[in-house]
Amino acid sequence: MNLTISRKSHFNAAHKLYRPDWSDEENEKVFGKCANKNFHGHNYDLTVSLTGKVNPETGYVYDLGKLKDIIKKEVEDYLDHKNLNLDIPEFKNLNPTAENITILIYDRLIKYFKSDYKLKITLFETPRNFVEYSG
């Protein structure tokens, strides 16, 4: 029997959505306020979910304390209070959209889990806008 456990997290970050090969007008047309040349910020809410079998010895799917530490190291410490465009190497040539941030988080976390776990990332950019990714 598989169960899913989840851990919530939070980080704040600034970004700007734009393509340097487009004019300012084209960027504004496509990305709207998100193309602001002076950047803008979000209070991101994150849910990391792991699906797997319950270990009969511990009663855990996965130790939530360990999951908390992994999220802190790989997500919070890496992204919190950063300018994603300027401070995060993965976004040097990649737009830091909610979609791409979610994939980045997944890629930073998946290496910690054996293949018998299923990882799902849910990232809320606003209370009404969110992305889910399961690899």
C-alpha cells in the first residue's frame, strides 16, 4: 500500500520574465507586469510530496524531519531572498517562470530519494496561481 506524505515550505524571491532577444515592447506584450525592468517579487509557498510504501519497522513513508532538512538545504537556503535572474545560475539563460522554478526544485530534490518513491512538487506563486510537477 502506498501513501503520500507532504511537507510545506516557503521562500521569497524576486525575478523578471523576459527574453533578451525580444524588444521591450514584445516582452511587455507577452509577460506583462512580470517583464518589469526593475524586477518584482513573490512569496512562494511550496508543498513537497513523497509517495511510497510505509516502512513496517518505523511506520514512516519517509522521515519528515529528514525531508524538512533536505528542503531547507536545497530550496530555502538556495532560493530564499534571492534575485532568481541574477543569483541563481540555472536562470542565467532560462526564464524563471513558476514552471521552470518548479522543475529546478524537483531536480534539486529527486537525487535524495530512491526510485521506489514518487516525488511531486507543488509551487504556489500566488494564492491562485500554482504549478505541479512529478518528473
